[in-house]
Amino acid sequence: MVKHTTHTKLRSLSRFLQILDGTFPSGIFVHSFGLEPHIIKQNVKDITTLKIYLKNLITDQYDNMEFIYIKKVYDALMANKLPLIKKMDNNYGCYLTYEYTKLSINIGSNYYTQIKNHPTKQIVKEYFSLIENKESLGNEIIVLSAYAFDLDITLEDFIVMWTKKNLINIAATTLKISRIKPSEVQQMLFEFDEILENLDFSFDIKKDKITNFNPLFEEIIFAHKNLEPKMFAT
């Protein structure tokens, strides 16, 4: 017998895809991690160097922080450890800059408002209740991870979807601050499909410690003390 997806699940999935889209109002949230000064210094000057920059972003930033955090959230949800989820959510800002922290919570709150009535799993409902009662901050990546878990989206699929969303948003900004052609950016982003497909998801959260030290970011801050990497948000 063919198992059909329920209408409720389809609505939830449709809403998830919309808020994950960078064009969603008040939904674009991505840190440039030094893209602007890299372009000024000509470290990023064409499609080849842009691709290297984005690959380094995955290796130096996401692989050491966001991916591990998503893994920890998924594990806590599966183990029904609500206090741990609350702790991770409220501690997330400790790894971020002040502006990043504010936007993470603001965008997470926006996401939560759009999806708070859709979860079906009890643990996700309880986490959303903490946000509603101001007991948990509701950071963007925690809210999205919980909703993806509720929709039975696998850890691997969610990481790929979340990463591709960010890469698209960052790459799109190059159209405004560089001379790289849109067609080149589009093709380059397609090439990331294979890179994302081959990501190593064998995280050992007992050994893999979260770190927010990004050499790409630190190098640029040191070189341009008056030109800080920006947040892209609407």
C-alpha cells in the first residue's frame, strides 16, 4: 500500500521551504564572514576565487560550529532532552558577535511566528512552548532544526538545505559588490551540489567541540579594522 503524505504535513513542508528561501520577507539572514574586504583586497575577484571562499566558509566555519550544533539539537530532540535543547538555545549567542546574536534571535522569532502551530511531535511542541513563554531564546538555527526534525527531514538533508540557502544568499551579494556575472554564480552554485553531497556527517559530538574561530574571518578583521564584515538581513 502506498503511504501518502498528509495535507497537514504538506502544508508544513511548504511553509518550511518558504522560510528557508532567501527571498522570504524578514527571512534573509547570513553573515558575510569577510566577503566585502576579501573583494576589496582582490582575494575574491572572479568565480574561481569566490568558489574557494565559499568552500573555505564550509570548512572553517560551518563544519566547526553550525553543523555540530545542528547535530547536537537533533540528538537532543531524538533523546527527548528538552532541558538540553533549552540550554543550547540560550547559550548559542555565546559563540556569536553582538549583531549576529540579535539577528539570530530576531529571525528565529520571525520563523517561529510562521510555524508555531504546525509541529506534530511532542518534543518540538514543548520546545516551541518554551519560546512562547520566553524561557528559550529561539535562535534561527535551533528553530529551523526543530522544525526540520518535526517534518522527518534527515540530519544530512537539513544540513545540505541550510548550507545551500546560505551559499546562495552570500553568492547573490557578489552581484552588487563585484563584477562576477550572474550566470557564472548560478553555475558555480550548481557545482556545490557535489561538494555538499560528499560532506562528512560522521560527527562525534563527544569529540567534536564547537568553536567559533574562523581564520578567514579573523584574517580580514585584522587586515581591515575599520571595515567589519556585515550581516545581510531584510
